[in-house]
Amino acid sequence: LRVSALLTQGALCMCFALSRFDQAQQALEAARAIQQSLLPPGGVACGGGACSLQRGRALTLDTAGKVARYSGKLTEAEALLREALQLWRDSGDEGGAAATLHELGVVHLRRAEWESATALLKQSLAMKRERRPCGTTNRIGNCIGKAAASSGGGGV
């Protein structure tokens, strides 16, 4: 599990710091293969150490979705992010779910799907505000404002 976490972190560095998307994708595929090999027959339910595996898988899928988005593969990005979102929700990790909803919103922004982008970003923002009422980042608000402005709507 630690090796898959290191591969996921390495993929983030390759993608965002070095713009090496192909290598990042290869590292994430290796991480996913390791995680898959650790799954018991019939999948995994969150409980005991299984939550760590499930959250690790969610983080890897979320990262793979970001890499796909940065590579312009928006359909692939959405599929990966939706799978990550389900794992975050299944494990009860609201923070992970909120971050993935934000990423899904950005995918919809890139497609000029303003209404769905706004809905996803607002859902993410609400979840983040629930977790940290005084410390929510402005980045989500900026994305919501951009989606509203592009669709001809007013403010948030």
C-alpha cells in the first residue's frame, strides 16, 4: 500500500511540476495494479484496515482524473473522478468527496457545461464549508463565479 501511495505522489509531481503526463499515467496505473492486487475476493467494504485501502484507491483515482483532465482527456477524467467520488463516499471521507466534486466541476467547466459545473462546485463548496466554516478556500468561489459569468447568470 505504501508503494502505491508513493507512486501516486510521484505521479502528482510528474504531472504538475514537470508536465510529464504519460509518465504520471504509467505511475498511476502501477499504483492501481498494486491496490487491485490487495483487494480481497468480492471487493472491499470499509472497516478496519480496509478503509485505508479504499481511501488510497480513491486518492489514486482522483489523481488519475486530474492527470487525464490536464491531458485534455475529459471523458476519461470524469469516469475516474466519479469512481473516486464513490469510494470517498463509501469510506465516509467528506473531505475527499468535496475535493473530487471540485475536480468534476472543473471538468464540466472545461466542457463549457456551465449549469452542471456550477452545481458540482456549489456542492463541493457546501461540503467544505460544513467541514471548515471559517476557512473555505476562495478558489471554489472563483470557479463558481466563472461558471455563472460564462453562462450569463448573475453572481453566486
